[in-house]
Amino acid sequence: MPSRQVALLCVLCVCLALLDSAHTQHSGSGMGPVIVRLLTVNLANYNDHPHWPERCRMIATLIADNRVDVAALQENRFDASEQTTAETHLSMSNQLVEELAGLGLACSVVDNRAQYYDPVTHDVSEGVTTLWEGLSLVSCQEDIISATTIFLKHPPGSGDGNRRVTQVVTLSLPERFDTELSVVNTHFSYAAAELATNVNQTIDALTRLSLRAAPFVVVGDMNATPDNAGLHALSTCCTDVWSYLHRDDQGFTFPSTSPSKRIDFIWASPAMLPHIRDVRIVLTSPVYGVFASDHFGLLAELAFK
């Protein structure tokens, strides 16, 4: 065989090997199940926890090092008065995507805004301003098919001045064209009566969106511990994954400086539960005295055959 043909054949073999390696990183093995790694973490906006540029790099590094496919984020904020937003005109989630691009990952992001603030007083605003907060989902492998915002009711006098939403994002698996999964991203109220309303409204929405029989997870900072009566309704449609896999571990996630309660969750629907391989607590160690958030994150591994 002529030397030029040999060289071309070698180049082709290298390219095929690289493609197989990229597929293996996502799927676990060439012929094995498709592995999806799902992260949920509260970003703690700019004000609940300082040092956002450092924290952004920490979260991006975790995503890159663990080959996280989907990240559900709470307390994602756009604040034009903050330096990183003023410089980039990007929300925190989009800044995270830019950080991931610097690490060689091409990710997409969808933001769902919950409320606007008065830029001066930081009180919740009834009008559109240059300061908002909400939920976000970042996908680094799966295609985002749809994103829905459920605007949750805000009973007067509940004691919680925040407006809240539930974000429902449906994704497809690139290697399994017939498989979709939905991530229901939440940040429920800390006020007891409003929390129960948030949970019930979210469950009702899952029924209206015809997701009750589909594989989905309900994730996020739920502002309640496992024994909170307001969360009990979720057990009618889902299983608390941490309790299911780590029955003897309390799994505290908050506050990061001295964790004493579990208020961050991943709940799995009956169709999703068989696909859950593992869940672990992440972002537990500070870097130069800075934690990634005032919450720890949860990282789950899902397997689809």
C-alpha cells in the first residue's frame, strides 16, 4: 500500500478512536447504557454568598471534572450593578456556560425568571427592571426540547415576599432518540402554607403536562426538611432518592459552613427510579476559604439502556 494511503488510514483510525472515546465518556461504554449525570445546586445569587467569580469557577470545574450532563440551578440572578453582569451582560447561569466554554464544553442554557427587583431598594418589583432572579437549567450533552414556566401562586400574608416558579425542561438523549427525560427544577417557599401550595401546584402541573407516567425528576432547594408536612404530597408521585439510596445517612446540605439540615432534594418518578444509579453530595469543601454556595449540591447518576 502506498505510504500516502497508509498515512490517511492512520488518520482515519485516530479520528474513529476519538469519536468512540467521546461517546464512551457520555455513555459509560460503547455498548453499555447511556449515563446521564445530573447536578442540582442553589447558586445563592450574588448577595446570599459572596465571591461569585471564584464560586463560578468552582462549579464549572465540578461539572467538567465529573462530566455532568445537566445542571439544575436555583437563585440564578441577573444584576446589572454587579461587576460580572455589567461586564458581560449575562446572568449567573450564562456566565457559568461561558466558564464551561473555557474548559472545552459547549453547553446550552435556559433561564426562567421568577421575579424582578427594584435596583435601588432590592424590594420585589411589579415592573420589569435590570435586576431579576429565577431558575436555570444548563445542558452539556442532551438536546433541550422544551421549557415551561409554572408561575406559582403567592398567597397574601404568607410571610414570604418572593415570587416563585417551577421550571420544567424536557431533554432528549442523543444516543437514544426514543428516550426523553424531564427535569422539574424548583425553589419552593420557606413559608409553610405557601410551600404546600407550591408543591401541590407543581404536582398538578405535571399531570396537565402529561408527565406523570414519564421518566422525570423533581429537584432543587425546597426550603424544607424531609419531615415537613408540606413536602409529603410529593411522595404521591415520586420517591426521595437520597432516602431511598442512603437510608442511614441524614445527608445534610445546608448551610455549607456548618450543615445541619437537608433541604435540597432529588425526587424520582416511578418511571425514573429504576434508572437512578447513585446520588452523592458535592461542593462540600471550600477553596481558599470560599464555598461554592451556602448550599451543598447533589449529583445523581442515571443509566438508560
